[in-house]
Amino acid sequence: MPTRVPSSIDGWWCPVDCEHAFLGFSYEVTSCQSLSQLKADFANMRKTFNARYVRLYGACDKSGFYNNIIEAAWQNTLGVHALIWFGFDGGSEWEMRRDDLFDTLHTNPKAPFVTRGVQFGSEPLFDDVLSRQSLTEQVVLAKKNLSDVRIPVTVSELAYGYQERAALDVLGEIDFINAHILPFFSTNATTGGAAWPLVQQDMDWFIQNGKGKKIYFDENGWPSVTSSGVQPNSANAVASVSSEEAYFQMLDSKCEALKKGPCGGVGWFAHIYSDQEEAGYGIYDTQGKLKFPFQPRSSC
């Protein structure tokens, strides 16, 4: 990164049509990681895996936390998909999180140079936390609020969430598509390595309905174990380390197919960075060791 914050964002970001294949990791922040931990994790993402972005998951309501995210990302040349977290229990805390995030995006001079986008999530349509009309209104208001810092706005959501709520109005307002690709939960799921038809089904729906918008698979993975919140809908779905590894190998092998997507191709995140953040989905286990070799292509 430059020693001084540039005076303008013009020409700062690579065009989205240059972005496809592996982009980075989902990263849960519920534990309110220290600045030193953020720097270490972001450095590892960048140096070990050639990550370009980190997509935030969960929420830390500690004052000033997103400033630490910005600093750690700045120091490690990572872009951030920031998140307005609704949670799973209803309530209005998301409004405070929205307002705090927007305040930081306007007041931290580095914010527009690391924040690639702001997401409403996770799965607000599927979880029915807001009506599609209210969510559309929130997207419109957020785009207006962030127009001066030129940060785009999206919703982090399943294809099924849009379909179930008939929410094409939401899809029409977002600037780019952050799609949840979680084929383990399909009634047709078997193994991670065999999941391409399920991935393709959701991807094709977004392509057909997304009016040419850029697509990112932001919450995208296959679990190595089940848990109380991760249970299959198919008796044939296999949760194992080998099945998780095979899922990401399959995605990597489909780089050329993903590159044919709109705006230069589909990019994907691995959900999630560590099992310490969400059991079973991590690339790292709870002891900080890689569960399997992971070196996906960042272009093809």
C-alpha cells in the first residue's frame, strides 16, 4: 500500500471483469479479534493463499472494531466485503451496526480504499428478518448514503431466499451479487466432489435473473462435520474432511467454466477461514493446522 492515503479512489480498484476464481476467505469476527490477530490472519491469507479479499461474517459490536479491520486490511493489501449483520434472533441491533459502519466508512480516510462493498446479511430473506420491500428500501438508502465514498452495496443471500420471497426487486437494486453456495443442504447432496450440478443450478439462476451483474460466491463451502446447526437434508450427504477438500478441488477444476460468468466471471470465497469460527467449515482446524492442502487458482 502507498505510504499516504491517495486523494481519489479513481483507478484504485481493478475492474471487476478482471476478478474470477479464488478471491479469499469468509472470516467470522464474533470473537472481536485483536488488531494483532487481525494483522496476522490477514497476512497469512495474503501471503500463503494469495487472497485478494476477506469477506466478514458475524458481528463484533466493540467500538472502533471496523477501524482495526481497515488497518489490518490496509497493511496486508486486502479488500474487504464488510457486513451489516442481522443475526439469528431478530431484534434491531443491526440498525446500530449499520449506523456505526457507515460512520466509520465516512470518517476513516482509508475506508474507501479497502472496503470493496457492504453486505446486508446473512440471508435476511431466507431468515425473513425484513420484508423484501423493507430490504429493498435499506439497499437504496445505503447506496445513497455511501455514494460519496463510492462503496457499492449488496445482500448476502441464497438463491432460495430470493426465490422464496419473490425478491427480484432486491436483486434489481444491489450493485453486485453475493451468493450463498451451500450445496451440502440440498436434498440431492452426496459428496463435495460431486456437488457441481448443485452449484451450477444456483449460479445459473443468478445469471438468468441478475441482469449481467457481477457474481461472487461469498458464503461458499462444504462441512467436514455436522453440528446442531449444520444438518443435511439428504441421507446421502457426506460431511468429512475428504469431502470438504473435494468440494474446493472441484471448484478449482471449474475455473474455466466460472470464468464464463458475467462481468469477467464468477469469483469465490472459501467459507470459512478456521473451524474456530464455524465448526467444520474451516480450512484450518481448531488447532490452527490446515485440514488439507489448499492452493486454488486465483485466475485461469
